[in-house]
Amino acid sequence: MLRLEKRPNPSKTWAYLAPVLAVFATMIGGGIMFAALGKDPLEAIRTIFYDPLFSDLLVYRPHFWSKRTFDHDASAVDGVSRWDLEHWS
């Protein structure tokens, strides 16, 4: 029977490497799932992981993240204004 034992000293290498490997495993698993759905896996991975960080649309907009409705714009629902809908579509 297998027994789990606590390590005397946790590995610092794996403490930093584990999250990086988890991201890569997620990318590979996601790519496989998108390929199974008949979609381009590289395009999907770029859209999910790369574009949110390195896109030209990356602008700090605190109002976008708020969950309230804005009084100054009747089309704003859940923090999305008319400007957001026109420029992010």
C-alpha cells in the first residue's frame, strides 16, 4: 500500500515550476479540446492566453470591472457602456 509522507524540505524549484507547467498543461489540454471541436487550436490559445495580456485593447478602465449600472449612460448594464460595445465588438 502507498503511503504519503511529508517532505522535510519542500523543493523551491517545483514551487516556481509547478504554476508554469500548469499553464502549459492547460494550454495543451485546451488546444486538444478545441481541435476536437473542429476549431483552430492555435487561434483559440492565442485568443485566450495571449490577446488579453498583449493586445492593443489593453487599457485600464476601472468602470469596466464594476458591477453597477451607470446613471450617465442608459445603455450601461453591469459596467459595460455604449463606448465599450461599439469599440470592443
